[in-house]
Amino acid sequence: MDADSLLLSLELASGSGQGLSPDRRASLLTSLMLVKRDYRYDRVLFWGRILGLVADYYIAQGLSEDQLAPRKTLYRGAPLLSPQVQIKEETRLVSVIEQIDKAVAIIPRGALFKTPFGPTHVNRTFEGLSLSEAKKLSSYFHFREPVELKNKTLLEKADLDPSLDFMDSLEHDIPKGSWSIQMERGNALVVLRSLLWPGLTFYHAPHTKNYGYIYVGTGEKNMDLPFML
Amino acid sequence: MEDSTSPKQEKENQEELGETRRPWEGKTAASPQYSEPESSEPLEAKQGPETGRQSRSSRPWSPQSRAKTPLGGPAGPETSSPAPVSPREPSSSPSPLAPARQDLAAPPQSDRTTSVIPEAGTPYPDPLKQSSDKRESTPHHTSQSEGNTFQQSQQPKPHLCGRRDVSYNNAKQKELRFDVFQEEDSNSDYDLQQPAPGGSEVAPSMLEITIQNAKAYLLKTSSNSGFNLYDHLSNMLTKILNERPENAVDIFENISQDVKMAHFSKKFDALQNENELLPTYEIAEKQKALFLQGHLEGVDQELEDEIAENALPNVMESAFYFEQAGVGLGTDETYRIFLALKQLTDTHPIQRCRFWGKILGLEMNYVVAEVEFREGEDEEEVEEEDVAEERDNGESEAHEDEEDELPKSFYKAPQAIPKEESRTGANKYVYFVCNEPGRPWVKLPPVIPAQIVIARKIKKFFTGRLDAPIISYPPFPGNESNYLRAQIARISAGTHVSPLGFYQFGEEEGEEEEEAEGGQNSFEENPDFEGIQVIDLVESLSNWVHHVQHILSQGRCNWFNSIQKNEEEEEEDEEKDDSDYIEQEVGPPLLTPISEDLEIQNIPPWTTRLSSNLIPQYAIAVLQSNLWPGAYAFSNGKKFENFYIGWGHKYSPDNYTPPVPPPVYQEYPSGPEITEMDDPSVEEEQAFRAAQEAVLLAAENEESEEDEDEEDDYD
């Protein structure tokens, strides 16, 4: 979620139960601003919180102008001293974040658009999804370079809008049903939760520009998903 | 009659249009403008290409009688008094008109346009009507004005046309038309109500026709937008008269646009938006009901009762503490849940209730409340089930006796372990769930041990619908509500902790007993609890204890010995004592410190933290379960609370593997006669046959020898 709208976003994502304590919130706001200034990022996202045994990691990501370019990830937290573990905790952390991002970071359709020159930009005219769109999985894309797009048949590609539909949609995720879509507060908020990486919550208020995702969890994939559905 | 120059009058009229109330008096023909709009006649006037005022002035005056008559037209241009009525009239004092208006107002108001004209604001119609009533050609203002108006209405066209020609302010024109509409509508009424005065007889049907034509033209629907001018103008005038903006004339076009847009959105967007927003409104309505419930009944007594009762926990306070720990649902949501809990306590006889937590589901979530009913208020639904079970057992025995022919199956299904009584063990509390605060609370059925046993073996997501079936292996005996209840029981047993000393054992006679009951079941709050330092709570896990009984692997908290109950089958009892001796399961007793909890593969079962490192003096101790992710407990030394928010599953470092089906049972005891053997191969058969023949031969030989011997003996 964007650092600018952190407070509102946290409120909207609170349905999953895990949020931030007031002192963390305050400190995050400040530090995200500092990060933005120091690293000269275009946008800074608060990615989430990875719960550890002893302490938690707070992760932020910085995006440059091109939204799809590889992001820099920053973390803050107490490293777990675990002499037995061969892999450095930091490496493990980074790989977990990357896995999660690749798998379940999502944005609504229309929030980014691609220019003919290549770089993607934030779509300033994005007014939010309509209610009927918001309930469909196909209106959400993975926030990464497309993987399955090339495999689509020409027929399907004909319906796509190249400036908007340049990422994979959630419709074809395997296993099917690994996303839970819910409307909260009547129809005023749509919340998607990943069942594959429990703890990933994506929220969007239809007809508004508010959207974002946050991960709060232990950083473990739910391998039992097929048994649980 | 005043023969003011029409222009003047018009101007005045125009000015006064806004005022409308202006006294009409004295303006006989004075307010041709006014009169026109007011009367319906102007409509017709519009059509007529008559001259402007002049015609008006020429005609209208007599018409006071006319005015009464169908504004539309009768009374024709009798009034020859040329005084330009309309302009004057408005300027004249409105008072005389006022009363008259009222009279007149009535009928026209029935009409559409009249209704459009706000009563406050539109003197137009009234004066007109009144004037028409009066019908006095005398310089009675009202009457005159009326007359004028009517006359003019009779010649709406000329008036209107004239108006147009004159390019008055739009406002004026509109007003005119307004009046016209008014009168138009009233026209019909008037026609019916008031017989045309004498003068009207002469009413040229021309006028009527023109008026009708004018009106028809105005009512014509536009092909583009579906509106008609009549409605639009009347709406606009209504709006103007309602709002009375400054310089209405300058913003007239905007007003027109606004009115159009308002109509537009009503017609076109209503369909699309309403459907989408309907659920939002529904839930808002339900939640509004939550907020209103407080005002339902009497004030004083209820307040006292509520304050004394104390069944409702202070959810907001707990939520505040949990927020310090970074756990929570957001203030608004929590408050709504708070209100929903209040509603629950109001509608059910509840001794104590607690916000247990929230379980996430695929389609919908569950908000769970833990409730303790007042003594004797439980609803006993389960007695029926017990009776059924006993009956079944009896029947099966009878069958066994009858059917001796069929081989009796030696398989005896293990007797179902009965569930625990309410208020004890796993059923100590009753749980209510709802999908969202504002929706009705549903009571979950009590849990039976079999459900807990199987719930331990499966791992399924909740869908959010209580009646959803659970398709799993091993098959779960129940639907989602039972599974939910079982998981809630497991979570409570595993993660409900309190600071050491908060609860103490009650002072009962028996201490630890070794019978089936085992252990202490009850505890009560320790009134002498002095609190523990937060630091201590964080540093050492032994300062926390479980205050919910551990669930044995049998599925119950209190051991149930199924052997003893099998009194019917005594024979097998003895056998069973030897072979099927079931060990009594013992679990950790109540109020065990959590430091005794088992680790999960080197992961400590609990993680403790201080809520804030920056301000430790006011921090609270937070306990986070690693075994049940999502279970939290906090304490500030004196107060404590448990909470759960998550998917409702236990953590397991290994991946879930469904249990394998049990081995195939032996159908029959294996004995020599039915032991299966391989068919002998050819060689074996031959060897066997050879051996047999050899034996036979030998036997024959022996016999023959014996015979020979015998024969020999004979010899």
C-alpha cells in the first residue's frame, strides 16, 4: 500500500485482523517518508510485516517511475540469530518476499497502463472498478511481468486492450479457488485474500482510487491448499 | 383600470415576477404578464400570433368574468379595457389578491402545474384566479388583475407571443408561462366548475382552440430527450420560486440545465446504480438498527438494569489493548461488533459473554461470541439424540438373535462416545456466530467428541455458510457449523490463557480425584489477585496458565470410560478387560502453566513480546501462539484477554497428509478348511498322483500278500 495513504489503507485492510500498533504506525510513516527522500523513489509501498519467532520484519518497497521494473526491498527488524540455519536470514527473507510478490501481488485492472515506449505508468484517470467488475477475478492482475500472456490464443488476445491488459489476470491461477473474494461493509469494499500465501490481503473500494495490498504473516506457503478447498 | 403603458407594466411585472406576491391590486390589466403565465390561457396566447401587449391590453379587461371561466379562453376578449393589466397588477399591493388567490388557488392546485408552483412563492396563480373570480371590471386590483390575467389568458397567445416578441427577460417569460400553466391546468377545472359567465358564451372558440393548441404544443414531447416544454418550464419555475436565487434571470440558463440534468439522472442512472448499491444500503440499514436499539425501550429502568447486569464485556477496551499489539479489526468494525453483542445479550438470557474472535472464510467470515447462559436457561436439544442412540442399540441386539443363519459379524462398532454435558468440558460455553455485525446471531450446536477427533485429522477452509457440507476423508460427521464448533473448541482449549493467579481452584471437597472425572473442572476468579509485572509476564511463560481444559485424544475433556458402560454384554466384558483395555487418557490438569506446552519441532509454542519498546512503562505483554496462528493474548498485569483472528487452522510444519484408509478387514477367521492355497502346478500334481498310485500299489500288494498268506495258511 502506498505510503501516502497508509492510514486509510490500514483501516481498510483491517478486516484480516492483523494491523499495526499505533507506535509502529507512527514510526512507519516517518521512516517511509525518509526512505522516499533518500532513495529518490517515485512511490514507496509498505509491503507488509513478516512475523518472526522473536520479532517481526517490516518491509517496504520502492518503485521507480516504471512500475514494473524490479523493485528495491527494504526491511527493518531484528534478525533472528539462529546458528543452526545455514542460510542467512536476510537471504531467506528476500527470497520469501520475492516469491510472495511473484505469486500474489495484485493490482486492479486499469490502475497501470503501458505506453508504447515500454515503461508502465500509474494511470491517473483510474477511477476504480465498478461493482460488477470488482467481484470478478479477471479484473485483477498480477503485479509482475506477464508469464501466461503469451500462451493465450489469438482469439483471446484480440479482446485485450494492449495498454491495459499487459499482465496476467487472476482468473487462471492454479489451483483454482486460491483466492477468496469478499465484499465488506455491504458493497463498499472488496477484499481479496490469498489462500496460497495466507496473510496476503488486497483491498479496493470500488469507484474510488483506493487500493492496495499488505502481507502480514509468517512467510510460509500453504502447501495444503488442495486439501483444504 | 390603469392604462399604464404596457412596457412599463411589463417592466414592473418583470421586476416583480420574482416577487410575484406583489400586490396585484389595482392592476387590472396591470399584470398581463403575470396574468398570462398564471392563467392557462397564455398557453393559447402563445400560439396565437397576436400582437403583444396591445392585444392584451385591448382585450383582457372585461374578462374578469372571463378569468373565472376556463382560463383557457372563454370570456374572450370581452374585456376591452385596454389597460395593460398585467404589468400593473404585480406592482400593486398583493394583499387583496392574497385572499382571492387562496380561493382560486384551490382548484388550480390540483393541476399539475399549479402544484408545481410552491404555495409560498407563487402569487401568480392566485391573483389570477382571484381576479377571475372577481370579475370586476372595476379597478379592483385583484379583480382587474385577474380579469386581465384571464383575459390575457384567454389570449395567451397574444400575450405570450407578445412577450416573446418583446424579448423580456427569460424569467419573466417563464413566469408568464408559469402562470399560464397554472391556469392551463386550472382551465379544465374551471371549465367544469364554473360555468362560463355570460361573457364567456361569446368566447370565441377560436380562443379555446388556440389555447388548446398552445398547450398541446407545449406538451409535445421532445424526440431527443423525452421531456416536454410544459413540464420543464413548470419545473424550472418551481425551482426558481423555491430557491429564490439572486439574479435569477442571469443564471436562468443554468437553472434550466440543472433541472434537465436532475431529471436525466433520475431516469437513467436509477437503474444502474441502485442495484449495485443495494447491498450497501441493506447492511447499512441493519447496522442502523443496531445503533437504534438503545432507544427502543424505557429509559431509566433499562439503564439501571444494564449497568447492574454487566453481562457485556468492555469490547472497546480490549480492542484498544489489542491494537497496541497490532491485532485488531479497526475501530469502526469493533464498535459495530460491540453493538451486535449488546443486541445478543438483550435478546438472550446471558450471564456472561465475550467477543471470542473472528474466523475468516472463503465467501464470508464468522464473528464469534462466547456466551455463558444463566443458570437453568440452557436449551436442551440433545436429549433426543441420546434416546435415539439407545434405541438403536436395542434394536441391533434383537436382530442378532433373529438372524442366526447369516454369519454373525464379529465387528462391533466402537460405541459412540457421548458428548459432554453442557457447561462442562468442551461444552462449557455456548458459541454464537454471525457473518457480519447487524446480521442475526446463530447458535452453534454443542460439540461431540467424534467431531473433535475427526476435526483433528482434516484441514478445510470455512466457506462462510453454516450449512455447507464438509467433504473430507475421514468423513466429518456434520456440516460446517459442527466443524466450526469443533475448531473453536480446539482453539479455546489450546490458546486460552491467563496470568498465573488470576484464576484459582474453587474450594470444593475433593481435590484431585482419580476417577473418570479426573482433575478439577471448575475455577473461579481470585479476588486477591494482585497482578503480575508486565515484564515478568513477558519473560517467563510460567506466569501464564491455561484456564480451559485440555481436550483428550478421545475428544472430551473428562475421560469417558466406554468399557464400564457396556453392561449389556457381559460376556464380552470379561474378554475386553483382557484384550481391549483402554488406558485412561490423562491430560494436563487445569491451570497448567503454558511453559509446559510442547514445542513444535523446535519452535516454541508461544512468543511473547512487549507491545512497545519505546515506552516500556506503559507497555503491555502480548502473547502470540505459534501453534494456532492468529491466537493472541494480552495482559497489562491486571487485566487480560484472549482473542483469535485467522483461518481457524492449526500450524503444522509438515505438510498435511490425509490419513490412509484402514486396512481391509478379515472377512472370516482363517482355518485349515478354508485356508487358501495355491493351486498345485502340473509337476506337483503328477508327483502327487504318482505318490498316490504308489501308495495304492503298495496297499494292493500288501493285501495280495496277505491274501496269499492267508491262502498259504489254509494250506
